[in-house]
Amino acid sequence: MGSLLRWFGIDVVPLPSPDILPRNPGQLVFALILIAVLAPLAEELVFRGLLLDWLKQKINVWAAALILSVIFALLHNNGFKLGAIGAMAFGVRMALGVASSAFAIRYRSLRASFVMHATFNCVACVASVLSQA
């Protein structure tokens, strides 16, 4: 994506790799347990289980989903100082929040949102290790 932005003449600051992501295959199993299972489980329970349920009693369900998605994206270490890349990272995380909320609303369960969130994080972990190779 950075190459595409540079092609359009947009200056791109390299996106630093989050310190939590694994750097070698030895760290991958531990990271998958923490980042691809426990973190999504906890986040889905809090955001879509507790907060979405509570907030949709107070306001429209889709407004609640949108508000929680913005909060979800802001809490995920966004680097707005990175310019376009930071804004895109925020957009991806917000889209993940909206999709997770949509799954939770549509299926009245956290299973689908958890699976999507866990898959997203799993791909990030594996990609982090592969990019170091």
C-alpha cells in the first residue's frame, strides 16, 4: 500500500512494527495464543458483549456500533502522526470494529465477531514473522 501511495506522490513514513508482534517462529505460538485468541476474546466480550448491549439500550443500535468502532480503533495504537498510513490503519481497525458489531447484531452471538477478529490478528502475527524472514 505504501508503494501505491508513493506512486501517487504521497509521502509515506514507514509504519513501525508494533513491539507486541512476533519477530521469529519461536515467538509465534505464544503470540498466537495471546494476540489471536485471548485478546480478541477479551475485546469482543467487552466491546460487543457488554458495551454494545448497554449502549444500544440508550441509542440506536447502529449509532452504538459506530461509536464503539471509533473507540475500538482509537484504542489500538493508531499512529496518526504517520499521515496517510496512520489514517489507513485507523480505517482498517474501525472497519474491523464495524464488521464485528454487525456480526454480533445480526447473529445475536459473539462467535462470528470473535472468529473474524481472531483471524485478523492471526494473519497479522504470521505476516509479522514472515516479513522478518
